[in-house]
Amino acid sequence: MGRHSKPSKVKKIAKNSALSAASLGAVAGIATAAAPVASAFPGQDGLIQCESGGNPHAVNGSNPNRPAGLFQIITSTWRAFGGAAFAPTADLASAAQQQTVADRIYAAQGSSPWACHTSGGNHPLGGAVAPAVPKALVPVAPKVFTPPPAPSPAPKHAPAPGRHYIVQAGDSLWRIAGITYGSGTDWPHLYEVNKSLLGGNPNLIFPGQDLTL
């Protein structure tokens, strides 16, 4: 066979294994580069699509404090939550770094700072993250209770001239005023009209007395 022997099976296996490992590493590298940012809080995927369309370098506007990056984080908020340690603005940071800052915002304020804060991302684009600021309380004037108008006093019953009432057993001026005038509280008028008959005691009346109404 000569001095050159066939390659051993061990070397061949090692060579194939190296090629396989290299191939798998390349595939893994491609997969890692294309992997999206992991969803760290509920509704994040829809929020990202609504805010930036999934573009980590998206910028909305030209002013220094404009929304930027996957989560459209404004510059002041990016810095307030430690983003300046990664990059001056969100769009200049990596997706993972943007995720870190977004996680901090969500932990402190939930998803409400984003305009696209529903799980489905149904809100229109344009909601930059801003620090939560409580809404100013609008003073409300206290309701003033207005009591209903007092009912008009019932008209006094003015009997026609010449009317009379004969006192019955068990009667009192209060009862007679209620029957004839419509209200027992009118008994003083009945007493004044018949004072000469009743004397000085309005509580002392007798059956058969003829009272003028």
C-alpha cells in the first residue's frame, strides 16, 4: 500500500464534528442576531409594534427630547431611568439596553406612560414615554342645597255671614274650627267671634250653645 495509509476513522470523525460544530455555530449566530427582544411585561409586543413598528432606531421628531427607539422613550425619561449609561438617546442604544430601561419604566409606572398601552397595541402611533405627572385637581364648587319653597298657608275658611254651629256633646273649639274652618288652629278666631257668649274661658263650652262662625 506504500507509505501513505488511509486516514483513520478517528480523524475523519473529528473533522466532521468540527465542521458540524462550525455549521451549528453559524446557524446559532444568525438565530441570535435575528431573535427579537424578549417580552418583559404584558402587552409589550403589541406596544412595540404600535410605537415603533419594531424598529430599534426609530425616531419621532427632531427636537432634542423627541421619542426614540423600540419603545419611543423621550430623552428626558431615558436619562431619568439610567439610559444615559448606555447611550445619549434610546435609538443609539442596543435593543437589549432599550429593554432594560423600558423594564425600569414599567416597574415604576406600568404601561400607562405609553400612548399605545393596550395589550393589542390598538392606540395610534405617537405616544412617547413621559414621567407620570398627576393631573391637576380641578376644584369643584360644592353643591348648595336649596330648600324647596315653603308651602303657602292654607287659606282661612271665612264662613259666610250668618252661619252658625250648635255645640254638640264632646265638642271643643279646636274640633269645631277644624269642621267649619278646615283647621283646628283657627280656634282663636272662633273664640273671638263668640267671646261674649263663651266668657273668659275658651275651654268651657256647653252642648246647645249657638256659635257664630
